[in-house]
Amino acid sequence: MTWGAHRKGEGKLSLLNVCRDAFRDARRNVSRVLPMVVVAMALAGCSGSAPTLGFGKSEPPPPTDPNVFPAKYRAEVVGFMRTWLNNPSKVKDAFISEPVLRPVAGTPHYIACVRYNPRNTDNRYEGPQQRVAIFLGGRLNQFVADDPQMCAGLSYQRYPELEAIAP
């Protein structure tokens, strides 16, 4: 039906017919084009040559070397203890060892031993404690209870950064 055929009708009725026919034509066009768009997207998802067409596919990150020396070990331990201790203010007698490679569950990891005397929630010192910081890929991974075999023979240095932390 053409525009001329609609103009022969009465005013509102002919405009209604034109709109109805326009929507009908649009639906027909969409029903013809939509399957082609879906097929094109599916084929693009199967192609692996272009990284942007992979739809979420990416190369896995390179594996982390578990034995990277923890260059910022002192700052990482302080940052962790700031949130881990019940009362991080006024820790005293703080010492830390240099990181060394030691076997942890049969696998070598860098560890650092930490000695300190923290306060409890009543502001009383709890007494000397020792923990082992285990590093993986140069980052603090675990902070576990003292193991005398792991910390044997290590030399300790004063750790003023731990004594100076505030909540």
C-alpha cells in the first residue's frame, strides 16, 4: 500500500494506517536481519585471532615465581599487624629477621620471623610473642604461629616501624 492510497481515506484513519504499515514493515525487516546478526556474533566469538573478539577470552597471566625476594617485607608485616593486633598501639620489644629461604610444607619459601610484645584490649602487655611471616611471590601470604625449627639460627634486627604503629 502506498502513501497515496492512505491519503484517499479520512484524516486520522489514514495516518493510523500509515503508522501501522510502517511498524509492520519494520518488524519484517528486523525478523530478516536479526538472525544474520546473531550468526555473525557467534562466529566472531569462535574466532581466536583478534583479542577484542574473544568475548572474555584472554591469555592467562604468567605464573608467579614463588621465590621472589620480598623487598618490602618490613612494610608489609607492619601493614598486616596494624589490622591484625587487637591493640596495635605501643608494641614494644619488636624485632624482625631478614627473609631467608626455608622449606614450608616441603616447598621453599621466603620467611621472616617476628618477635614482639603487644598490648591486649586492657592496655596490658601480653608478654613476648614470636610469629613467622611466609611470603609467596614477594608478598606476605601467611602469618603463622612460631615454629622453632624455622626460626632457628636467624639474626634479628630492631623493628622500630612495628613499635611506632598507631591504629
